[in-house]
Amino acid sequence: MPKTSARLLSLLSLLQARRDWPGQLLAERLEVSSRTVRRDVDRLRELGYPIVTTKGPDGGYRLDAGTELPPLLFDDDQAVALAVALQTAAATGAGIEEAATRALHTVRQVMPARLRHRVDALRITAVERAGTRPRPRVDPGVLVTLSAAVRAREELRFDYTPASPPGAAGTAPPVPPPPRRAQPHHLVTWGGRWYLIAWDLDRDDWRTFRVDRITPRTPTGPRFTPRDVPGGDVAAFVAARFRGSDGSGGSGGSGGWPCRGEVILGLPAADVFPYVHDGVVEALGPDRCRLVLGAWSWPGLAATIGRFDADIEVVGPPELKDAFARLARRYAEAAGGGLDRRCGDAAGGGPDQRRADAGGGGPAEITPEPPPRGRPRFPT
């Protein structure tokens, strides 16, 4: 049997890991008797930990919320996970960067040396992609208010700022619109922004609201009985909404894309499937598969499919074949186009070389070594 102090720490760690613990299960995990568990729980209560006894056939214990935050216990994996989460908080757009930095500093101070060294060695910098618009910051208080309404199933009233406020300069200010009324269902993140998925009571339809444009009003409304989102899958519903669909098609297929095509690729289905997030892949043999995919435009769809280093057979529709032909002409012109002619002298080629390049590409062309055939050329 472990020493009492070590056993108390193990018991406290278990109580922090889940809400309710049956007494017998705690005894088995600690390899002690139920009577010993009861004595250890009493010792923790004497130290100020609010542990509640639950009644019933599987009566047990629960670490209740107290007026003061008790000392927390983290194993190595939990410490690393906490450091990663706090360091990447800036990428969430939740406006909690400073609080996350202070929290990481506080937790680091009470860590033992071996965990502190692991956390100090973990340095993460969230970098925005070039050309992306700055992400709007969301008030953490608004997130808490919306999340509480979602959990309590209470109707919300809020002011919603439009993307482009009406009215021109020099004109009378427009009359502010009435507050929106909605039944909140889920709070989600998509592309670095926060969104509220809700049933709009005035429009009698599902809506996706940008949280940074929401100003909640108090008090909240009456409770409501939640309804299922179209398709029953929140992630699929949100993804479909951003493709212009109502999301009722569920999580499979490419429903909602304005352009959808079907091709046969000279690759095994297992090599294609990991890189197709919302398409359909069907194995046709050891080295062939059918791919159904969608995109916003036909050239975009053709370019996406062309990123696989494989032979392509277009099944349909004709618009996809035309898009491949259009891209083929563009790529052919780019391969023998103006850049090589302008740089012929610098690359060591003279007039004859430049004429050869103008005729469709000559030996001065430098081609990087392609990846092994049979592997998708998608970035990882």
C-alpha cells in the first residue's frame, strides 16, 4: 500500500479527472479498501477540499466547486497539453492572449523542475497565413454569455452589427434595427472566427451569426426545447453553410458546392482518401479509384484534382472536361512562356536557346525532381 501522503495525492488527482467516482471504483484504482477511501476523503476535507458524497446504489464522491481554487495536480502529458493550449490561445480570436500568458506563468511557477523544463522547452508561435485578413477579436464575456445560454437552453436577445452598416456619409443616421431573437444551439470556431449556430425566431430558419458582431441583451428569454440541426451533424452543417448549402445533406458527399465533378484516378483509394475531406472516394481496383468532389468553380475543381500525381479520366460533367482543357492551355503557355525568354541570357542561353524556349520549352528548363509516383501531391 502506498504511503498516506502519496495516496492522498493520487486520490485528489482522480477526483479532478472526472465528475463522479463510485467509491468501489476509487478503491480499485488506488488498490485499497473502501474504508481507506472514506478515511482519505475525510483527510482531504480537513485540508479544505470540498468533496461531496453521492447517494445511490453506486454511491461515491465528487470534488465540488469551492470558494477557493485548491492546488491542482498535472501529470506530464497534462502539463504539456496545458502549455500548448495556453500558447496557442492567440490563434482562437477569443481576446484572451494576456490572460493566457499570465495563466501559463502562474502554472509554471508551481510546477516541479522536471515539468517546468519540459514546458520551457515547448515554444509555439501562431503565424497567420500571408494575405489573410486580420481576425476580429471577440470579447471573452460575450463568449461566456452565449455559452451559458446554449447550456441552459435559454432564448437570446441581442443586437447584431451588419457587415456593411447602411447609410452614406452626410445622411441622417439610420434607425437601429430591432434586437434579434434566437434559440442558441452551438458555439463553434471556423477559420479563426467564432460563430453562433441558432434558430432565428423572427425568420423561422437556421442562422449562423458572427460572435464579434453580437451584443447580448439581458435578461435572457424563456427556456426552449432544442431541435436538431439539419443533417444532425453540427460540423457538417457548418461546413455546408460555408459552401452555400442548407446543410441538410449530412456529412457525406459534396452537396452544396456549385460545381461538382467525377473522375477516375490512377491511384489506390487508400492514397487518395486522407486528402479528400468532403468528397467521396470509391476503390475500383488495387491502383484505381473513383473520386467525386466539389468546388466553387470548374477551373478550381480541375486544379484541385490535378494536384494528385496520377492519370485522370473525367467521367463528367462536360464543364469539368472544358476546365481541364482550359488549364492545359494555360499551363502549356506558362511552360514555354515569357519568363524563360526574358531570363535566357541569365540562365546561360543565347538567342538560339531563347528561340527554342519560345517554341515550347528547351533544355534550359529546370524541373525539380517530382515526388515518387503513386503518392498524392497534396501538402501535408
